[in-house]
Amino acid sequence: MHRTKHNESVEVEQFKGSLEMGSSLLELIRGWGRALGFTQIGVASVDLAHAERGLLDWLEEGFHGEMQYMQTHGLKRARPAELVPGTLSVITARMNYLPRNTQTSEGQWIENERARLARSGEGVISVYARGRDYHKVMRKRLEQLAQKIQGEVSALGYRVFTDSAPVLEVELGVQSGLGWRGKHTLLLSRDSGSMFFLGEIYLNIPLQPTAKEEPHCGTCRSCIDVCPTGAITKPYVLDARKCISYLTIEHTGAIPIELRAKIGNHIYGCDDCQTACPWNKYAQSSQVEDFDIRDALMPIPHSSPELKEGLSKGVTQGGALVDYFSWTSEEFDQKTQGTAIRRIGHERWMRNVAVAMGNALANAANETINNGSLTQSEYTQIEQALINRLGHPSALVVEHIKWALDQRTK
């Protein structure tokens, strides 16, 4: 924790003269949080013993795949006071991330995302990754919030987290009333669905936990049924090894052959379980400009005159697979600078795009997609782009290119 050593015998007394611990401090924190762009602030206790068995079972099944860091810290993930000695309570925060110009009325953004998936020549990047890296945005603002608290509590010790350490973020969110755990394992809120980031501030002061939210999934299983790879093995259990987000981001080697066709045109992450969730029709756009879509990742609207004119001349649209596949290592670094995409590196980016291109060729060959299928020009461009990269220095990339070209005959 920052600056101060834990001193349980002094902390509460220090508050009594100037600021009563509990609701008054929490209201201050919530006000500061709103000013920093956080949608909701809660407080969780450090007792997560009820989550330990589920964590151990999940790890024993090997559902974490190559994410060894999830196993390294063992039960410290469920024991905040062991992970950060002296922790007495946890501030939880969520921040909406749909870009500011998202059409959220009546869930229009969901229809837009589904339409993109139907256009097999377009590479689809998970919504959260189209803007600035959320780790940087959340960490900076959580730090600012913690410093605000420290201005009121001089003996405060704290540490901030946002998907950056062995922290059970969803469970802390559940315990603090930010939402309930959906069957896809993500946190759900009645007013924002699941389209938000989570962050935490571990504190060495005791705050009263906020009230929990009742679950509202009922008998719905839309997220389970829609998952292309069957990664949600049962309600509330995810086998990361099958998850498209894991395969395109965390997985470092070859994507299992039996899963490639199921990836479709996802090239970084996947939102399928979220766009299928009825609660996400209530998702709200963010007020934080950092999450606006980067120009390099912004597709031209497919109904625009510019697109129609460009396609007639053989020009590819923004977001096209052939465009993404043409990026050199230097261009990849430049165009993804400051985004979460940057961390997978150029090699895995090329691997992912090659798989999507192979699926586009297979769809065209089988004529399984009518609305949004490839034009002859797009088909030729994809085929030629793959052939041109057969000399790529990475054996991993070449293996996926060859697989992609083989899909022409499927």
C-alpha cells in the first residue's frame, strides 16, 4: 500500500474528529467517482471465503488454459487481506465503455454489432478494445480517486487494481452491489447491462459494505446458447480454452483447428454472449472520450455512398480483413498504440486475421451467407492477400494462412 503502514488501533479514531466513517465518506467518494467518469461506486468486505471452492474447482479443471497467473497466486485471489496485507475493505467501481456516439436507444448498438458479424469480409474487434487501453484509463482514475480519499484520511493506505492482478473482480462487484453475476460469468447491471469495466481500491480502513443486488437472469440462457464454441459449459462456468476472447488474445500458439471455423470474423475478442443478453438493451454509452473508436479501427458505414463508390473501384473499406492483414509490424504498432490490442503483438494479430479470412472464403464457397456475403472483388482480394503472405517469416502465421487458403474448397 502507498505511503503509510497499516495501524488498526488508530484508523477509526482518526476519523471521529472530522469525518464520521460510513455513509458520509462513501457519499464523498461517490461524488468524486462521478466526476471522474465512474458509473457506480460500492464497498465490499474482504471475506470472499464462499468463492474459494469455485475458484479451486475451476483451476483444477484447467479452464484457465495458458493463463498461469491465475493459478500462481492460488487462494490469494479470494483473500484480499492476504494479497495486500492490512486490507480492511474494498472500494469497487464500474465505468461504462460504449463509445460516446454509440446508438444505445432500443439497443440499436446490438443490431449494429450483429450486422458486422454477418459481413464476412469485415474484421470484428471487441467493443471494449476499439479505444484507449482501459487498463491505463481505469488505473489513472482510480489512483486519482484514492488520492481524493487520502486527502480526507491522512493515514490511508491503498492499492488500486483493474484487471491487473489476481483479484476476483466480478465477485467483489457482486458483494458490493454493482450488479449480479450473469450466466456468462460477467457482472450484470439492470441499468447498464455488462458493458462496463471494473476496478478496485484496496483500503486499510473499515467501510460498511454496500447492499447486494438480487440476480435477475431467471431461466434465460441466451448467452449460453449463442456462444459459437460452447465455452460456457454450464451457467456461471466458462472454459477459457474454448472462449474466442481467450483464443484471440491470451492464447499464444496455434488456434485449435476444430475451433477455427467457429471464430467467424472475430479478430480480437468476442461480444457474442453480451449482445445476446437481454439486459444489454439498457447499456449506456460512456462519457469518457478515451473509449471513442480509434480512426484505424473505425469502419466506414456500409450504407454510405463512399463505400459503394470505393467497392466499385476495388477499394477496401475501413475494418476490412484485407486492410488489417496488410499492416506491417510497424504499422500495427503505430495504429494500435495506446490500445489493448497492442499487447498481442503483430504475429498473433496476423494469425487471427488469417483465420477470419479463411472463414470468409469458406462462407463464400458454401454460399452460406446471403446478406453481407463477399463480392467477387472482395473474395479475390482476400485470396490474393493470403497468397502474398505465404512467405511470412513466422511459421505460426504461415500455418494459419495455409489453413485459410484450404477453406476455398470446403
